Amino acid sequence: MLQKLKKVDYVVVFILFVFMGISLMAIYSVTTGTKFEGSHIKMLEFYILAFIAFFGLIFLDYKLLVKYALYIYLFGIVLLVAVNFLGSDVNGAQGWFKIGGFSLQPAELFKLLLIIFLTYLLMKRPKANLSLWRDVLPIGGLTFIPFALVMLQNDLGNALSYVLILLGLLWVGNIKFLHAFLALIILAAVAVGGIFSYIHYHDNIEKFLDKMGRNHWTERIDPWLVPDKATAKASYHTKNAKLAIASGGMMGEGYMQGSSVQSGRVPYTYSDSIFVEIAEEFGFVGSSVVLLLYFILIHRLILICLECRDRAGPLLIVGVVSMMLYQIFENIGAFIGLMPLTGITLPFISYGGTSLLINMASIGIVMSVRVHGHEVSEDIIVPTQKISSTKHA
């Protein structure tokens, strides 16, 4: 056990503790004197549970998770189906199981389960380039199932994270350059075409989405693409968030002194909008420190990926990195006008038990790769030996 603990990257552990401090301070700042007062204590409890999961997964060989990935995937699908019938509605998304005082969001959990499952599928493929029909399309189809189930819950943010995880893993899974290039062109064409269509046929699309019961999508997309057509209600969140970030200036207005976040003009400052609180109260300097911490964290994860000798380990880490980068870029980008508002939490800082637990567990699995990933598993050695024998023959 001591030998395993010596292999842990304590720079990553230190960063996680710093994130905990930032999170507790930020949540305390914006919830004191409100109906959410005491949320920082609840977040501390979440962090204690999350660190237990983090260190527990370090001692668990990640190869065991990959071995049972199919059952893990099926378990996640069952949860996603069940929550559509038995789940509770939170902020327009029916994606939560509530049992007593405990809440679980299967869509958040499934991000990690999907990473494990896609790693299993790609690890079993030959090291040669992936075949479009035999590999890429079936793997894409298996990713589309949870994507569709989460879209039914009105959770666009988490559904898109599955796509980014898939793309990241296919890239390192040896997808052919031609296929990747064509996919990039198609995605770019769909994105540009979708944006063009939304802007020029806004009224028709708005009527269609309203008829489909998805009118809240226009409230999130309008402030991003067509702010002149956005209602005051739709633009209220992002408009006030931008003003708060701008008012922070270089050094910020001071801890617990943010005029916008303390007055309640920015919604959900303890959860989705917590970056706005940091930017207004600590300014450009404080925001830069947070971004630097994320950069160092991602850099350390990539170094662990490069050091791993096992095939499954790097795939797992790339999946985790893809998930983290998407969450960071989407959350912060939504409040500075680069992305639409989708309700994605800021990793390790936003209030939320499920989100924190999944992110900490993901880093725990990366640490497991660092601890156990220096020995190549037998299912990879054997085919290599057979190929070598054939060549000598």
C-alpha cells in the first residue's frame, strides 16, 4: 500500500485540495444570508466522500473496471432509462433520482461509465487504423444510445459531453486521418449550417421547438446567436454575468463584495455560475489563477498518459481529459459569450455532489493508471508475441 501511495502524483492531489478551498470560499461568499446558507458545509461533506472515492480508486486496478466495462455500460443505460420515468425535474431537466436528502444524476455518472466502455471497445481492436464500418460506426452507435436518452431529459450539456468524449477517444484510438478529416468537415458544415439556419429561420425554428416542448432551448441559444431577438428573461442570466465579470476588472471588487453576485442579479452563483463570482470578486487575476490550475491539472494528466505502458490506461486518461476540457470550456465560455448556456458545472468548484464525485472518481482512475499502468496486461502481450513468432517463421 505504501509503495502505491509513493507513485501517486501529489501535484494533482495538491491542486484538488486548492480547488476544494476555492469552492468552499466561493460558495460561502454567495450563499451567506440566503436560503442556500450552509451549502459550503454540504459541499465539504461532498468533498470528504469524493476524496474517499478518489483514494479508493487509486488502490483499485483500473484494468478490472475495463474488464467489466460491458456490464458497467448496461448498468448506466438502465439508470438513464429509469430516470426518464422515475426521475425528478430540476431546472427543466428530468434527470435526477431523489432518495431522501440524496440526489443522483445518471447523466453525470454516465460520462465516466462511457469513458470506461469506449476504452474497452477500442482496446480490443487491433493497433492498426480503425475501420469505418467495423469500428467507428458501431462505436458511434453505442454512444448515440445514451446521447438520445439524455436528450430526452432536456439535458443538452451532458449529452454533448458524450460526443466530445467519443471524438477524443476515436482520435487516439487510431482513426484514419481521412475519416477524421471528413468527420471534421461534416461537423463544421453541420455547425455552420445550423447556426446560419437558426439565425435566418429563427421564427420557424422557435415555433417548431415550442411545439416539441423544447422552447427553453431558444431561451439559451438566442442570447448567444441572436441577442436582438432574445427576450429579457432569456438574456437576463448571460447579460448580468458578462456585466459582473467586466466589473471585476484586474483585481476584483473584493471577497464577499461583488455587487452583482451578492445582490442576486446573477442566478445560480453557487453552482453553474460560480466562475462569475470568482471573476467579479477576484478579477482577472483570480480568474487566471483558476485557469492556470486547470492547465496544470490537465498537463499532469497528459504526462501520466505518456508514461503508461498499458494500452487501456492512455485511452482512459484521454477520455477524462476530453470530459474535463469540455466542461471547463463550456462553463466559462457560456458566460463570456463564446458558447450557449447549457447548465454544465465548473469541475471541482461548482456546488453539486454528483458532479464532484464523478470528477474526483475520474482523477482517481487516472491515479490508478499511474500506480498500476507500468505493467502491460496479458491480453495485449499475447497477440504481440504471436505476431513476432509469425515473422520469425
